[in-house]
Amino acid sequence: MIDHLRWLILLGAGTLTACSLQPLREGALGTCSGAAACQACPVCPAPPVTPARVNPLEPVEFAALPGWKDGEQAAAWSALLTSCQALRWRDAWRGVCARAMELRAPGDDEARRFLEGNFVPWRLANPDGALDGTITGYYEPLIHGSRTRAPPFLYALYAPPDDLITVDLIGVNPELRGMRLRGRLDGKRVVPYYTRAEIARGTSSLEGKEIVWVDDPVEAFFLQIQGSGRVQLEGGELLRLGYADQNGHPFQSIGRYLVERGELKLGEASMQSIKSWASANPRRLEELLNQNPSFVFFRELPLNDPASGPVGALGVPLVPGRSIAADPRYVPLGAPVFLATTYPASGTPLNRLVIAQDTGGAIRNPVRADFFWGFGAEAGALAGKMRQQGRMWVLLPKDLKPGSAGFPPP
């Protein structure tokens, strides 16, 4: 099997390097020119990262951060302390996390003094030297479902199938650390796993892997893109589903598909407009959804506290308005980040301290973030139309200094 894997790796080497393991969040759909061919990619992915021509991180003074003195840094403290639960065992973070946990609930002035005394802001720049990058949004949706298949609950959300093979590529090439190959066995050959269309036709071996049946195929589709969500059952029980795996096929934007066919205008291709189009064109819905061959599998997670956010890549719950997904090659998971951007579809400044607690297939490049808006319809409305320009500064403990190209791959 390894010989087949090596052949597949060589065949796909040009696309694998742009991929990551996290599910993709589709924000402002169809508003960019290209789509990365990776396991789970956004509608508007960053272009493949090229060798940096400039240092992506440069130390600056806190005075260089716009709105630093006016920010509400204390509002991010609970997220910072949550990160410290994961970081406090690491040498560079042990001391600063211990001191942060002693404060517990500081005011804004005290929080700023602590950060200024214990951290250094590092300005992030993209490989081409640009200080501005793309800031999108994501959220945790709520959909309706049942444990059994009966109208209107006809659309399954699945756990990973038994025949899905996942291979960590670091065993083949150390430069491919953090990347995986997905497929299935056909006799002695490794072949691509089934596409979304093939799964919809019942080709795959997913019988018995149904976690829950939901009442809306479009909502199920967008739940896969967000990577996590909640399902309200008929009896009132609330389930939380989290990303478990993916079929290995590259994400294709259904927003772009509609734009290219003149069904939507480029500037109007948002998550909300796609849902409206689907509602008006039910007979073409299967055709539309099957344009994206990528398919996400889930796992059921405990929901002990409905106010708690989903668990991100750091392994801690996300905090609405204070957690972001970032590229861990440049922003270590758990690190505070000062973000200077604007509210969705607006010029109103959004300058605040956030914490990098998640990653994603779309999040490639130093100045690139996905802003977590929280749970429910209101958060979804904000996330669905967020595609802003912004700048970022990562705050690192004074003893932690990045290399010339950032941090080693996670």
C-alpha cells in the first residue's frame, strides 16, 4: 500500500502543500478569483504561501497598535485564561500564564499593564510585504433533527465511515508534517474516497453511521462548512456535533458556481443569498450542492453548558467575539492577537484583543483570521457577510521569539 501512497503523494504534491486538517468555513462566498485544491478549503482561500520575501513578524511598541489604549482588553481575559490551561506546561508560557491566572478578573487598565509588562507585540506581514489581510467570520449554527429517519428529517449527518483511510504524510516526507492523505482501498489499490454526489447516491459504506437526520439539506451543507454546530431534536434534546474527518476531496465553492452561471452577482454571493437561491430553486438544489465534492463527517460532543462555545483546534471552548482561527505557522495557538479590522459589510472599526484558539483550511498566511461570532442566527448573519481587510499583531511572551519564517509547522 505504501507504494500506492507514494505515487498519490507525488501526483498531488502541488496541492497538498496548501492544505490543512481543519474544516473550512465559507464566509463571503464567491468573491475571489481562485480556489485552492485541498481537503477542505474556503470559498476565498489564500493563495499558496510562497517563500517569504520579508520577515513575517517584526517586534513593535504597543503604541503602534491602533486603539490599544481604548480597547476592552479585560473582555478577552477569560479566553486568555482558558488558553493558559493548554499552554501553562510549555516553558515559554509557564510564567506568564501563572501570573495571568493570579489576576483572574482585571479591569481594562490592569489588563493592559499586565500585557505590556509581559508580552511583546509582533506585527504580522504577508509574504509580499502587505500588512493588510483578509478577515472572515464563522459561527456555530443550529439546525433541527431527529435520531430516526422520518419526514421531514431525511438528510443524514454521518460519523466517519470504516473504510476511510487516513495517512499522516510525515512518515513519508518530514516536510509534509501536519498533512494527511485520505482515500479507500479498492483491492490492493488506494483510490480517492467517494465524492459528495456518490455519497448522496448511496455508493459509500455509511449505513449505520448516521448520527442524526435533519430537515434541511442546505443547512446540513453549511453545517459541514462551519465544521461544528448544534442539532435541536424533536423531544427538546440539544446535541453538539464537531468535526471528525473529511472525504479528502477539494472544496469547490457553490457561490462561485452560481456567479459563473449568472444566477447571482459577484458582490451578492453570501451565505444568505445562496440559501435564498436554494429556496427558490428546489429542483436544482442537488445539482448545486454536488458541485462541491468535499464531504465532512462529525462526532457527537457533550453539551454540558449551552453557553460554552465549540472546541477549537487548541482543545478549549471558543469564546464569541474573542476567539479567532489563525495560521499556526505565524500565530501560535493560544496566543493573544490584537486585531484591527471593521465590522461585517461596514467601515465601523473593530479593534480588539482576541485569542488564537482555532485553525482552518482557509487560514493560510500571516495576516489572515477567521473571527468567531458565536452561536445561532444572529451570529450566522454577521459571519455570513464578513470579509473585511485587517491588520494583526501577535502578542508573545518576552522570552519567546519566532524564527525568521515564523514557527515550525504544528
